[in-house]
Amino acid sequence: MRHPLSIALLLVTLLMLTPRFAASAPPLLRVGHFANITHAQALVGRETGAFSKATGAEIEWKAFNAGPSEMEALIAGAIDIAYVGPNPALNAYLRSGGKALRIVAGAASGGAALVVRKGAGIAATRDLKGKRVASPEYGNTQDVALRCWLKSQGFAPNRDVRVLTVKNPDILMLFLKGELDAAWVPEPWATRLVREGNGTIFLDERNIWPGGKFTTAVLVVRSEYLQTNRAMVKHFIKAHLDVTEWISKHPVEARNSLNRELAKLVGKPMPGEVLAEAMSRVTITYDPLKSSLDTSAKHAWSLGFLPGKGKAFPDITTAVDLSVINEVLKERHKPRIE
């Protein structure tokens, strides 16, 4: 016959092995981003584990090629937080009646250019007539910038200039084959087209914005997730600020970290000089630059990418919610973002 103490110990052991007594699993946080250096915080944070450490969550990272498909995933509830261009973010906001998301911080300014292929016969703006010009995805931030700029130069997209939507890696391949004449792309693809694709920068997008500042990437949160997990979002934003500042203070180490993550995503690391040149055209920031957001929205609306073309410009005032980041900035005795 077993000793009563042995039986008691066995019962305690069995109870401890049941789910009720087991340590709870960390919460899951799903984050979208691109393999672009304009999403540097995501790449560095993914490589270093900074966001997992700050949030205590299991981070499920999902890489996308461009914004519209990423926003479809967010609206479908497949991701909770995303680094994305301003135009797809505002498009998703408006098409959902203002319910899908909130822009909670900035991520990058600059870092996009119109690159022309040497030998394509493009020496002046007028030479673009009849040419084949690519952007990464229909309706994404670079696509809107390209179409808006072409219109400002007197061109009708797809009448005077053939505008194609091609994934960034394929743009490089088509440059090499001579099947594309130009492309409006984010970094590091602009630099890669120059160094690997026989291209030259025709227009740095910073040159067409006041002060050279314009929002290239923002941080958005699914509205329902923000409402129910505000504390988690705050922890994520704290890490976003920390990574932003670390990148600024440690540019060489940051490029190395970013490059290691890019290598995992695209199959090989980028040459150091290519990455350094690409990063020189990007300002990593947590300020969403609201005035440029408004201008970007008006550009997209004028092209028909946002609901309400032909009507009054839609209200986007509640698309940006900086309450969480301003809480963090106040705690750190830093200026608030207006």
C-alpha cells in the first residue's frame, strides 16, 4: 500500500502539470513590414529582438511587397500593427469608413527616387513621353507619387507614359534586360538600380517637397487592437522610439543589423557601400509629418485612389492618433508631436 505522502505528492505534481497551473504563453502580436530600409525600425527590431523584449509578446513578423496588400491583411485581421506607406494607410482608413486603423507614429522621411535606365534616351522630362515607367504596386506610395508628378509635368499616365506596376526585385531584373526605361522606387531599390541595373537618379523625391521632408512610412495599428490592447501598443511604441534613436546614434551598427535581416528576407546581404548610400537618402524618424500626410492624401484623392473623387476632400482628421506616442514622449521629457 502506498504511503499517503507519496499519493499527496503525486496529486500535487499532476495538478501542476494541468493548464490551470502551467505558465501562460506570451501574447501573440502580428506585425507587418516591407524588406525596405524605409522600414528600418522593423528590420533592426526584428533582427535584435527589441520589440519582443519590450512587449513581452511573441512577435509574428510578416513581410509584404507593398502597402495595398499589407492593408488588406490588416483589414482582414491577419496583422495587428504595420509599417506602411501613408497612401495605402489612408486609403484603408477611408474605405473602411474610418474604422480600420489609426496612424500612431512616423517611421521614415525621404528615401524614394525616379531612376532612369542609361541608354533609355531620357535626358530631360520631355523624354519620358512614350517610355515604360514602373512603380512597386498600383496605388502604393511611390505609385501615387509617380502618377501625380507625371500629371504635374503635363503627362497623362498610360496615354503619354506607360505606367507599369512591378515588384521591386523584378524591376531590377527588367532594368538589366532593357525592358523598363525608368522606375519610381523606395530605397534600397533606387540605389540598387543605379549600382546594379545601369540606372541613374533622375529625380530625388525630396527635391519636390518643402524642406525636403515627406512621409515615406508610418506606423499603424488596427483600431480594434488599439482599443483592447493599448498597453501593448504603448510598449511597442516605446521600443519603436528606442530603435529609432539607436539607429540615429549608431549608424554603422544599425546598417549591419538591418543588412543581416535583409539577407534573411531577400536571400543575400547588400554590399555595405550600397546600403550606406541608400540610407543617406532616408531620415529615420518617429514623427509622421502630418502636413505631408495631408498633402499625400490630397494627391491620392485627386488621382482617384481615395473615395470621394469629384466630391469634397474626405475628412482624415481622426486617421492620426498620437495620444500614445505623446504619452511616451511626455514620460521621457521630450517635445510632443502636434
